[in-house]
Amino acid sequence: MLIKTTKEVPRFLAGDHTLIQEVLHPKNDPVKLNYSLAFATLEPGKSSLPHTLHQSSELYVITKGKARVHIGKELAQVGQGQVVLIPAGEEQWIENIGEGLLEFYCIVSPPWSEDQEEVK
């Protein structure tokens, strides 16, 4: 059994300018997974940089706040409790359009790797 909390996972500024915590990743944890799980935050008025995961699809699970997501040529407003699927190869970014912190989980399959992400 493996149990972790976000409070114990180090935070870092990702290449897309979100604050990220790699909660579960097969490269960091003693697990065999076909995905990675990260927790991301964005301050009000901030947005991630446009980026593309060339080989992985991604799910955003919004846990707090309001956001505008850009996926390819599509645009949508999302909030707490909503899930967004981002297909592999699509340019994406997310904007915090709320008054408080935006918090969301990122599930990436196959697991995220720096060499398959292109940040604009």
C-alpha cells in the first residue's frame, strides 16, 4: 500500500508556469503505473503557457476555482468538480479566471516526461 498527501510532496515551477507536485509517478515511486498524477495550482489572473504533450493524453480534474481551458481551437469555462480530457498532440493551456487559487489534478497517460512535452 502506498499513501501520500500533497502536503508531503515538493512543489516546483513547471515549464508551463504552473506550480506542480508530482504526487504519483513511476519514475519517483515504487509503483508500476501507465499514468502519472500531479497536483497543480495557479494564482488568480495567471495562466499556464501553451504546451503540447505529443504522446500522452491528459485529464484535468478541477478541485477548486474557475478556469478557462484552451485545447487546440476549442475554449471552455470549467470549475470545481469538472473533468477535462486533453487528447495527445493538442496544444493546451489553462487560465485562472476566478478570484481565488485554481487547484486541479493532472492525470497523464502514458506518464508525463519532459522530452515529450513542448512548451511554447
